[in-house]
Amino acid sequence: MSTPRPPLPPFTEETARQKVQLAEDAWNSRDPERVSLAYTPDTEWRNRAEFLHGREEVVAFLRRKWAKEHDYRLRKTLWAFTGNRIAVRFEYEWHDDAGQWWRAHGNENWEFDADGYMAKRYASINDQPIAETERKFRWERTA
């Protein structure tokens, strides 16, 4: 039995917003191990065209992601919720090794187990190149 990870389903608007904020904070830490702890050990992901199974694959994916996405900054917004599911809209910005800035935007569909761990995460993401002057997210990195 795992230790509960509040807030727990079924979600209210308040607890769904809390879950979204916790996810945003974890992802902005850019710490793959920290992020992975929000997911079930056998979590299922679709991220663009990549399919992941389990926390170990999530950690490896996030390490690859943040090795190439420099100065990553993310915002998540609650879109909808019901029972043990939450849908979010998101935007994030980063630059590549050549200095090109990118904005990614899309949506995620999340499904949680009874203990509040995310069992499924399905992300649809689009990227667009932006000029550095078009950036919206400019806060300092937090650990």
C-alpha cells in the first residue's frame, strides 16, 4: 500500500487546482526523480509520439528532455475535472543549444489512483519557434 499523495480523488475544483499547481511546481524544478514520485510505479504516458511505462522510463525521458530544453519554464491551467480525472492546458518555453527559443503548448489528460498518484498521462503538444523578445515566462529557477 502506498502512502497517500493528497489531494485525493474525487476532485473538487479547489483540490483539482491544487493538484495542477503541485504538478507545475514539480515540473519547474526540473528534477526528474521528484517529478516521477507523483506517478504510480506502473504509470502509462503518451508524450507526443512517445509511449512510456513506469517511473524508470519517466525519469529517463525527463533527463533527456531537460538536457536539451534549456531554461525550461512551464505554466499549467486547470481545464476540466471529474472524479479521478483532470485535464490541463499548458505552455512552456525553452531554448535549444543554438539559442533558438521555443514555446510549446497543448493539453494533458490525467487519471489518478485512489491514493492520489497519477496512473495515466496523455499529452498532446505543439511547438513554435519564438524570438527571445516574445518570451512570457521569465522568473528565476527554483529548486
